[in-house]
Amino acid sequence: MSLFRADLHVHTDASPDGRSPLAAIARAARRAGLDAVAVTDHDLCTPVPETLEGVLLIPGCEVSTAAGHVTGLFLERPLDLAALGRLPPPEEAAAAIRAAGGLAVLAHPYHRPGAAPERFTFPLDGIEAVNARACFKVPDANRRAAALAGQRGLPQAGGSDAHDAAEVGNAFTELEAEALTLPALRAALAAGRSRAVKRRDTPRLRKGLSQWTKALRAGGVRRVAVAAAYVVYCGVLDICAAARRKG
């Protein structure tokens, strides 16, 4: 067995709010010392080669459901997202992921205030216990997610939730696997031979920039103006947070 590092939650510019192309994501993963990244664009199964820039690419998708986001990892074929419809029941999303050969992992369950564990009783193959963006609104979101994984007896995953290359590797998963292959990494996660690791919380400014990108693509003066104000707001929050740490 060997230990491999995989960022299991990454978005490319194929997502409405993604800012970096796949090649840039792969280069960033290599610089961050990662062996693999999962490409989990929003409600989209982005085609990926097996490797790029020396990094193994894991086919995936982040599915928006009525109970939040569920990532499908190690997909053997694309999901029929049209058949699932908009905000499907989470049970149906998880079943579709498994039918496509993947693992259904609950993403950042507590990143929004008010989320209760009763929302997450559907069948799962793992829980994202560390997400580098989860603390934006709920400071203890990752602690609560890890506790939920423990209560459910489910494998823990870690992912940056990167929306641009600069965020890749801010959080990742250590997997004890027989080889650096998709089947071996999948088996390691399914068996719970995993550890969620956080290097750093992503700065809030990165969230602001991804929302800015989303607004530019959608168009509309008001939408873009609101997004611009949000970028400034996120930057101010980062400055205040840095000042508190120094003080």
C-alpha cells in the first residue's frame, strides 16, 4: 500500500462560476504535490483524459439536490442529468451516481447556517469532512461534517472546492491505495482508507471572484454591479480576519 493525495472537489471553467481551464487545474495540482484531482463541475460531467500534466484525473460531478450538493466520484460514464431534473431528491441522485459506477459523497453539508443532520439520512458512500470553502458562513462547518461522518460510520473525504487554480490543494484526501489508478483510489475511499486534510481555508476573496465570473457570464448590469460589490466585501472580510490574527 502507498499513500496518495487527491483533491476530491475541484471545478473548472466549465462550471458557471469556475475560473480556470482544466490544464491550469492540473498544473496547480502538480505544484501542490497532489497525485490526483476529481473534476466535479456543477451539474455537469466534464470529460477528462486519464492524466494531464502528470496528474490522475478522476471523473466526477457535483449534483445539486433538494438536500444540498452530492458529488459523484469515479464515474465510469456520465450521469443522465436531464433525467434527474432540477434539484432531484438526494436518494435519486445517489442512486444515479452508483448506477454510473461512482461513489456518492455528501459535499460540505454544513456550509450554510441552519442545516440539520436530519436532511442527510439518505444512502451515501462518504462525507466531505474537510472543505476549504466551508467556513465562509459557518466557522465549525468542517468539524460538524466530520462528526456526521463518524456518526454514520462513513469514509471521510477532503476537497478544496476550488473554483480557480490558486485554490487547488487547499484541502485534499490522503488515500491508502495499492496503486495510483482510478480503481485503486476508488477502492481505498470506499473502504475508508482515507483521511481528510486541510492546508488552509480559502480566502473569501476567491469566493467573491468566482461569483463575479458567474455574474459576467450571466450578464445584466444589476447582477454584475452586485457581484462587484460582493468582491469588495469579501476582500474587506479577509483584511479584517488577517488583522484579528495579528492582534
